Amino acid sequence: MEITSKATAVNDRTHKVAGCAEAGVPLYLLIDGLARGGPTVTLYGEPTDGVYRILRTAGFGAPITLPEPFGLTINTGEFPVG
């Protein structure tokens, strides 16, 4: 899981996602309160050849469900914006 900050947002959205996919990390959850279109939560997974597939994206306020082994739903409505 990664939470973007003003200082690291670009790196969090690109290099860290790519590095985790390349390492075969099964899931990467990016909480991005600074996204251009509004705050989002994106779940990446199924890494193949160093690239993730986007499994789910939700705006803050919408729940996002993580697959097993987590098997839980995160209420993003409580996340701070900015």
C-alpha cells in the first residue's frame, strides 16, 4: 500500500508501481488524495512481465474491496483529502 504525498506523488504513481509489479508483489493499493480528477484509490494486481493490471479504481467515498487473502472492504469515505 502506498499513500501519495506532494513530495512523492509522481514516484508513487509510476516507479513504485512498476517496481512492485516487476518484483511480483501480488497487489499494490495506491491511495491518491492528489489525483487530478479527484482523490482515488486504485488496486493493482495480477503482475505479468513486470506490469500490473488495474483491478479496481474508486473515488474517495466509494468502498473498495480487496481480494483474498485480505478479503475486506475499505471505506474510503473517511480518508482525508489533500
